[in-house]
Amino acid sequence: MQELSTRLQTKVQLPLQKQTVINIILSSTWIKKDLLEVLKPHDLSLEQFNVLRILRGQKGAPINLQDVQERMVNKMSNTTRLVDKLILKRYVKRNQCKENRRKIEIYITSNGLNILKQLDGIVDQTEQDITSNLSKIELEQLNTLLLKLKQNKQ
């Protein structure tokens, strides 16, 4: 792969497995960078955006921190800290459950829904731009291959 060896400034022929892993990491990095560029003007991180989308998917029903954490794309995120930041931005509210006082329920606010409404088209367009060099069949193949790659870790 000429492009990878140029990017890494090496003349050594890397094993195919190493090339693949490095290409996946590099691709992940530039995809995150592109998405962060559209979220930054709205003072949101990718993880905060992910939390808001999870909460919107609840359609007004509450969800607890543990369930949010399980649904996160990045499992390493500190969900409590993310929710605290979203509360400060008035995108999320947190209440104590009436039936179980130890349980904290999290809801998206109308402000949170409004910011997602503003971002939906922008993020969709960014995702389309990122994948524009691939046909529908290639996108399906890529998804199949990425899922297959993860199978040995599940």
C-alpha cells in the first residue's frame, strides 16, 4: 500500500495485518476529526452527542446511567461526567426515581431535542461526505467485514 508507507514515511513493507490495523486506526481518527468539526461550534463532544441521541431514542421515557453507558459507542466514556456537562448546558435533566430512591433517571430536555434537530442534517451530510467514495455495495461489504473483524472479541 503506497499511500500508507508514504504516510508513515517508511520504505519497509509492512505485513498486511499491520497495514490493515493501522489503516483502520487512521480512518477512525479522520472520521472523528470530521465529526468533531461539525459538533465543535455547538460546544458538543462526540460522546455528549452520543448521549443525547441515546436519550432522544427513549422518546421521553427515563433511562439510568448504567443503561446509557451500555449503549455508548465509546464504552470508555465517563457517563456521569458527560451527563453533568449536558445538565449544565440544559440539554438533559436528572431526577431521583420515586419508586427507588437510589436510582437516578435521566431525561432529554426540549433544549436537547432542539440541538439534535439542528445537528441531524449537518451530521448526516458529514457522514455522507465521509463515505462518498464508496458505493452502496462497498459500504455493505465494509460493514460486513468490520463486523466480522469484531467477532473474535465478542
